[in-house]
Amino acid sequence: MIRWARRPTRGRILAVLCAVLMVLPAGLSASAGQTEASWVDSEHGQGSFTAKKVPVPTVTTCGVGTTLGVINSAWVEYKAPAGYSSTDVKWSVGTSTGGMSAGSAAITDRGNGVYRATFSQSILQDLLGMLLSALFGQSFYIAAYTGGPSDGGWTSTPPIYSRVSVGLLGLSSSCTVTP
């Protein structure tokens, strides 16, 4: 014969409810004694900090390379800031200073701490479709900024811009450094 579990009777429920009601007021009225956290202390701390400022590279000059008068590259000569190498200088390329994409360049050592970053037409085409810009005589910008592994992801601001002006059909092109 199977024995079914008994349902709680009203008496058991009433007994549990009474026990809870008797214990509850005792728990609410108990107060914690005085603690150190409730004391008032007039001591305070003071200090200061400064954020690391990542220096910008020094852009000395820029220019364009042409074949039969048509632009095929742009270059920027620069010096890395003291304590940084030529590879710590990063590049962005864009048709405006507000909408730039990461750029890569061929870096050559010109001596005396001067480096040349050359952006070939194929790199420019890959990044921005610069061929079309060249055909219609538009300008684009190359931004140089510093940011090495020891900088924790921080970069120098503002970057140094080089404005490459491309003449109609890529003719009469020039470059100027605009700090």
C-alpha cells in the first residue's frame, strides 16, 4: 500500500507563522554597536598627477613623385621625437583631416635622424581610391603622429598634416606641411 504525503495542516501553518512573527521584531530592533566607520575624522589626502604627453614627430618637408608629370607617389620627410624610433611614427591618409584611415608607407633612412615615408600610388589607391581624386584635381592629407608600445596605446595630438594638392588630371601637384 502506498502512503501519500500529508498536506500541511492549518495548525502547522499557523505555528510556523507565529514563530516567524515572534522572531522578526527581535531581528529588526537589534542595533549594531558603535563602529570606527561612524567616527568623524578630519584627516584627508591630497595629491596630483599628470598624464604623459606623447610628442609629435617633426615633419621637415613633403613632396610628390611624378611620372611624365602625373602624380604616382607622395612622400614626407620627418624626424622621430627624442626617445622614439622611426617605426613609432604612425600614418593616416584621407581626403579630409576629419576622416582618415590608417596608412602604411615605405620608410627610408635619409641620414642625420631624418626619415622619408613614401606613399606609392598603389597604397593610396588601396586606402582611398586616390586615382579618382587625382583625375579630378582634389587634395588629400597625410597625418603623422607618434605612438610607441611604451605609450600604452596613447598617441600624440594633434598630428602634423601634409596636404597633397593634386592638379587636374594629376598635373601640377604639390605638397605643403600644415602644422
